[in-house]
Amino acid sequence: MGAHISIPMYQRAVPQRYRLIGQRCLKCGRVNFPPKAVCKYCLTGSEFENVQLSGRGTIYSYTIIAGGGAPPEFAEDARCKGSYPVVLVELEEGPRIIAQLVNPPGEGISIGMPVEAVFRRIYEEEGVIRYGFKFRLV
Amino acid sequence: MEGVAIIGAGQTRYGDFPGKGVKELFAEAYLEALKSVDHGLDPQTIQAAYIGCLSAGSGFQLGQLAPLLMGHVGLPHVNAVRVENACASGGFALYTAACAVASGKFDLVVAAGVEKMRDVSSSKGRYWLGVSGDTEYERLAGSTFAGIYALMAARYMHEYGLKREHLSMVAVKNHRNAVANPKAQFRREITLEQAMNGVPVAHPFNVWDCSPTTDGAAVVLLCNAKIARQFTSKPVYLKGFGAASDYLAIHDRNTVTSLAATRRAAAEAYKQAGIGPSDIDFAEVHDCFTIAEILAYGDLGFCEVGRAHYLLENGDTQLDGRLPVNASGGLKAKGHPIGATGCGMACEIFKQLRDEAMEPSRQIKNARYALSHNVGGSGGTAAVFIYQRGDES
């Protein structure tokens, strides 16, 4: 039993998952990602303009999900790879986002490493492959 | 605002009970709580019940669980409601019950929690826990709750020099404390070497850094402090209670080495009680993962944020230290039946502050104030309570 993200729900977040579309608050100028109804920085602005994030950033923290510890929808992935890293990335525009790290280096991951977003297959549910962003070391 | 007193508390042993469902677990805790009221209590005078539960056996009875449980114990007509905030469901049930009494609306209420986690496969269990975090982003990164707390641990290590060994010291301490607790799931010690070399779960965590899946229930009986002495000469007063929220997702928070929900809930509770962290004699804190206990030390004011590992090195939070933490064994070794946990902590403190810790070796002596701390998920919610013993003149 996997996390159930319905097809329409996934569809609604396609601008974020495919193109990293964030929102710049017209009041304080800071960038929210994922989008909010009210800016998470000034807590008052509710009007935004869309901005495409560069996808460049640095590793803020990381973990390595072990084969046996993966959620059910990623269990097969974990079986193939043995384990996979998940990183919290601080993007150069400010927001932090969480995603998997592809092609992890043999010598280990460390906080502060520069990364960039890449478009990848995330998982499959209801017969539909869900695509989105992961990161790789620059 | 009216004063709030605890006059009775009961809980099942925590563990794996294939012969008992949510109804049986709840009834066992409820009947023990009723029996613990020194001068007796007529159950028909109970006015309301707030019952914490995440999933009642992964969706077995998501809707209207509270009337199902109350009907099972002969109180079908009580105002009963289920309270849900993931792992803090029990804490928020207790908080809601305390507010109901403090408001003057009710004089006698039940705060309870129950969870039946061992009926389902581990993958279904992980599904239910996983969807209590941020499903859209955290979960779709392939992370779990262990993974989210692991991100906090890695960052804490980076910022403050915490070592892998410090994480394991939490697990070793809490397992040692559970040995003498008849209510605990794992009543056995582990060595530091064992704790540092378990099966990997989510780096830097291994299996010994993680709380288990657990069946269990806990029930607390609260009344208006004015009438507490009708029921017992040894009430325990709830002097302060606080609760707060934070962004659900870790990527939305300013910091990941401190939980803002805990800090805010603690500030509210300390203010109401009129005391500070240095007045606390012992505490039950939310150690769902070893790093969570370390975060709690800073967020509850037991030390500065970032210096928690020195408390562990000094042995300050051991059973014989200056501020024992998780004398029960904590979530790690006492067990973590999600919805029950917050009320189970109150049961432990009720017993300790009445000198009824069952095994003399685990009784904390001369304690006046205690604190409990219950966190929802990775810190999306938190509740903090301050208790005062009531048998003093």
C-alpha cells in the first residue's frame, strides 16, 4: 500500500514537479516553494508572480534510506539500489526542498555540496508513471 | 480559569497483543484508571471523553471511534470525540480535556488514547505513519518519518558536533529505564556497542534509534481542582498545559535542529504554571527517534539548543541524574502506541508523583514538579504539560 496521490492531485502540482515554478510575494519579494496561499515569510502577502527556480542549490542535510526502511511505493527502488539518499536542498533563490539524490558519490555525501535539479521518474501509481525532480551533484 | 486535577490514571502494558483489539485495550486502561481513584468514582458522572487515536488499526474504525469505545465501557451517552494529531493525538486529547475542565464547562472528563498497530503488516503501518507527514513532497522524495528525523540529526551533528554515540546514549538510557517498568514493551538493556551497530534504517539511524510499533491504551481522569479531594487525598495538579503547531513539512521550517511547536507549547505551559525549566524534577519527553529526545532538551529549556549532548555525557538525565528523563523507558523502550503515547506519559507521571511507581528501583524520590512532552510527526504539532504533586500541605 503506497502513499496515495491521485492522478488529478499529481496533475495539479505539475508546474512545481516538472518546472520548479515558485511564487514571488508581491509584498515582500521573497520566493515561496511549494506555493502557499499566504506568503510564509511576511505572513501577510497573498498576491504572487510565478518564477521559475534555477534548480541550483546546496545540500542542507541528507539521509540515506536503507532498503528495509523505504516506504512501500519505493520498496522496489530500494531493493534494486540497496539504499538511496534523500537530501534537503537549499536553493539559491532561498526555499528549501526535499528530493532524492541521484548518482550518489562513492566517497560519501556531505552538507554544503552543490547540487542541481534533474527531471526523473519518481514512482508509479494507478498505472501512471509519476515524474518530477531529483538532484545530482554538480 | 478553573484549576485542573488528575484523580486517576490507567494504562495497558505496551506491546504486541494479538488477542486484544482497540475496544479491549481501551477498556483495560479505563477500568484500571477507574480503580485507581482512591475514594471511588461513579462513572455515570463522567461528562465528556476526548480520545486520541491516529488510525485505530489502520482504518478499522476511523469515523466515530470515540462513541464505539465509550459504548463498550457502559458510557454510551457521554459527549465523546476522537482527537487526531498523529503521534500527538493523545497529548492533544489531554490538552482538549484540560481546556474543557478549565473553562468550567465540565467538572469530570476522560482523556484517553489508544492505538492498535500490530494488526497490520509493516508496510501498511509505514503507509499510515507516512501519510501523517507531508505527503506531497516529503513522502514523494521516498522519505519516511525516520528519514525526516534523520535529516534533523545530520544537520544537528553538522551544526553542533553531536556524535553518533550521543544518539545511542539515549537508546541505552531508555532501555535501561524500561527494565523495571512493568508497563514497558521492551524490558531489556542494550549495550552502547549494540545500539551503535544495529541494522541501518535511515542514516545516521539504525533500528535502535527508532521507537517500535506498539499496541496500547492509556486513560486519564481529570476533574475541576475544587472537587479533587472528594476523590483522593493525593491528586496531581495540571498546573500548565500548552500546545502549538508548525509547518507540517520540514522544508518549510526556518530551522531543523529545534522544533518551534515544542518551544511555543512549552512557553505556554511554563507561563501558566508560573515556573521555569529549572523547577522541573523529572520529565517524560517524546523520543520517537533518539534525536527527538536531544531536540527536546533544548526546546524545553533543560539546556541551550545545541548543547543537549553534554547532558547525556554528564548522565544528568539518567534515572539517578539531576533531571531524570523518560524514567518509563520512553517511546523507545516503553513503546509508542501512537494515539496513546501522550496520555501514557501522564499515567507515568501520575504514578510517580504519588510514589506509586510499582518497582521501588524506579521511583523518583522527592519530586514536586514534572513535565510531559508529546510531538506530532516531525514537529507539526506538540503539547507540553506541567504537573504538581497534590499531597503537600
